[in-house]
Amino acid sequence: MLVDGLSAEREQGITIDVAYRYFASEKRKFIVADTPGHEQYTRNMVTGASTADLAVLLVDARKGVLTQTRRHSYLAHLVGIRRFVLAVNKMDLVDYDQGAFEAIAAEYRVFAGKIGVEDWIAIPVSGLNGDNVVAQSEATAWYSGPSLLDHLNNVPLDVSSDVAKAFRMPVQWVNRPNQDFRGFAGQVASGTVRAGDEVRILPSGRQTRIARIVAAGGDLDEAVAGQSVTLTLADDVDCSRGDLIAVSSDPPEVADQFEATLVWMADEPLLPGRGYWLKIGTQMVTATVQEPKYEINVNSLDHLAAKALELNAIGVAEIATDRDLAFEPYAVEGSSPNRVLGGFILIDKLSNATVACGMLHFALRRAHNIHRQHLDVGRETHAALKGQKPAVLWFTGLSGAGKSTIANLVEQKLAARGRHTFLLDGDNVRHGLNRDLGFTEADRIENIRRVGEVARLMADAGLIVMTAFISPFRAEREMVRKMLPEGEFIEVFVDTPLAEAEKRDAKGLYAKARAGELKNFTGIDSPYEAPEDAEIRIDTTAMSAEQAADLIVEELMKRR
């Protein structure tokens, strides 16, 4: 009744959400994060564990160590908890049997050894009767260890490890109350900083030194891990939210490709190649996850082959971001986890739902070996030589909507005006560049990613590019939009009702899909997400292809 705050929790006798409750003993103050044991709510358990120092694992004495016990142990250890209590509950229902308790402890000992949990203790308890919760119980005379509260009062905790690390402070806010003051506010993640210290701004790498340290009570001589302060810098360097201020002599790594462990939290599976928001500290970037290297079986800890990650799955995958991140490996031997610069979440760009949490391992070697080459002849020069402004006209719509027909007419009309163009057609591209891709959701995403990169390169060359692809998912169309400068991506929605598209069916594809001969066909057994705010909408039931092409060219000329 203390922690089950939701009526649904009390009615069902289960924990659904994370409940934080506070209490104190004579020795310590405690925050309890009561998290769900049910597999459906594993994501909430990870949330509570991500900031905890110790985990109390409740095990039913009648059932012993279950898959969820192993999963929660593994996840808690993964997010950095190093001290565990195995609270074998409901001992009253097994008549306080010593053998039952010792069998459970022995089974857990084997699993704890496999995942590297060394600091743990098993305590027989009865929540109903209070045995060994606050004080030792006569009902378990055979048990000579501490009660649960005694152990919590006396277990050693490494509370100063973050202070001993190198200085790091993610910038949360640029404080500019007037023209005479410009400070950078945030919470010190690790280390100590003093006025006069040499620091580096990451990921840019610019160096400067600390001029002042300002807190609520006034200026400070120094600030340590956990304090929220505003730093002013000696030089007028570029620094904003998402940047990191770090000690100059020992800065963290900067990279855009990583290996990481992912805990998938969404009902929809991971889609390799899809763009997600990645939030780490105050940094927010677009990230794409590659096909997992493997998934981890929480019972055996075996590495299993996996094409994607489903709800509650734990796997290891490579991640690429659209710009450099300042980071540190989440887990470092002999040190507390780098939760601020090593732990991250993935966010679905459309729903804004958190779909995964993750822990960075290391930067991929290729991230350090591959650098952007400066080119003296840039996109502005290419465009000037052609006497035009580059653009990408992205035609999207159902199969049979008329995308290729209209795009082909638009190119003819632009060519007649002396414009330099190129048409990328969905079918043609699949004969070459994307011939290795099928029509699964993951392959469709990769198909659009590749086409988007090609379209971007052509726009860099100063061309007006037309692409005719179903491109059924908004997230991928938005991904391509983000590849290009503002205003260069023009979405053309060729809006044709499904029934009308089926009537046309020149290739016979709808008939095959209806007959079950063609799987993952857009509009039949695979969804099409229509644009919500396309720059140009073509209603093919109200105008001919020729009229549509004239309208598009007219709109394009207005934007040029």
C-alpha cells in the first residue's frame, strides 16, 4: 500500500509504473524506486534501476529464480548497479524451510557468477509477517545474517567516485540576462572545476579557461560533481546547449559511430536504418541503428542471431549519428558507470515515445579513420555554373498513383527551360544500386536512405533532382529532408485513392497482392503514411498528368 499508487496496481496486485518513496533510518536516508516485476513493464524497471546504487530482487520462495529474476539482475548490472540483495520472500508459505531458501540462493549464485555480480547477499523474509525485514526473526533461527534494513544501513556505497573523475559538464542552457553577461548553465557530471582551469568545448574542440563559477548563493571557488552552476568563459567561444565543457588536459572522445548495448522498450520492433532521435546528456542527434550483431538470451546469456529487436530484447548493435558526439564508455572497470555521457535513449521521431535505452561501449575505429575531405569547388560553385538553385522534388504516393509519369513530364518541361536535372525512379534504382534489397519494412527504409544520399550528392552537384518512390513512411521522408539545406527538399504528394490506383494497376501488382502472391505490398498488407504537410499536393482525380506537371514546374519556379 506504500508504493502501489495506482488503483489498477492495487486491484491487480501488480506493479505497473515506477513509484518513488522516501524514508529514513537512524543511519541513512533512502529513496526506494519500486519497479514492476512483470515482463510487460520491463522498460519501467530499467528506468528505476538507471539511477540506483543497490537492487533488491524479490523472489517468491515457492517459485524460486525465474526468467524475470535473471532479466532484472542482468539489466540492473548492465546499467551499473554493483550491489544486490536477493530477498527470498513469502518464507511463511514454505514453513520457513531452510533447504528451500538455500536451494534458491545456490541457483542464483551460479547466475550471478555468469553476469559478474560479486557483491550480493540472500536474505529470507516474509513481507506479510515482517520476518527479517527490520529485525532478525526467530522463525528463521537457522539464518545468522542481517535483516534487510540492517544490510541497507551498513552496505558500503561508493558515493565519491564521480568527483574523482575528470571534469565534465554538459551545457543545458546559455544564460544571457543582458549584454554584459554570458554564462553556460548545467550540472557538473563528474570531477571538479575551479576558476582559471583550462577547458575544452566539445565537439568543436575550442579551448579556453573558466573565468567565473556562479551558483545561486554567489560566486564559488570550485564546483564538484552533482552541483548545478553557471560557468563563464574567458574567451568569446561558440558554445550552446548540447555542447560539453571538459577539462582541457583529459577530454572525452568525440565520434559519430559506436557500438552499444540496446534494451528495446517499444511494442514496435527496431527497424535497422530508420532515423531515431538519440539523446545523451543534453545532446540530441539523429541516429540510425544497424542490424543487431546479436541478441542476448537472459537465461543462458548466449548470443543469438537477430535481424531486429523486439519488446524487452537486449542486444548489441552499431549506431551512426548525423554529427559528432562527445561521449565516454558507459562501463569502465573499477569505476562507477558514466551515466551522463555513456547512457542514452532512443526516441521515435513521429510519436516522441522512448523506444530504447542504451549504453555506449566504444567508438568504431572507422569513425576515427574516416574524415571529411575539404573540397575547394563546393555546392554553391556547382549551382552557379549551372545557373540554377538545386532542389530535390520528392514524389511520393501509392503504387500506380502516377508518380513516375508526372516526374518524367516535369523533367521534360524543365529540360525545355534549359534546367539541369536528373530523375531517380524507384523501379530503375532497384535494378542497380538497390538490387540487393527486398520489400520488408527494414529494406524499404534502407532503400530510401540510399536514394536520399544519392539525391543529396546530386543536389550538391547543383542539379534539380526528381525522385519517384512510394516511400511509404513519414520518418524516412523526414530523414531525407534533414539531409538537405532548408528549402531544398520539396515533397510532392501524388494523392490517388487506393481504389483508383487499383483500377490502373498497369503492372498487375495489386491483383497479385490481393491474391496473396505478393507480400508487403503498400496499401494492401503494408501501410502507407500519407504526408501531413506536403509542399505540393496533386489530386490525380481532378487533374491530368500534364496539368500536374505544369503546376509543379510553376511552383518550383516560384521557389527559385
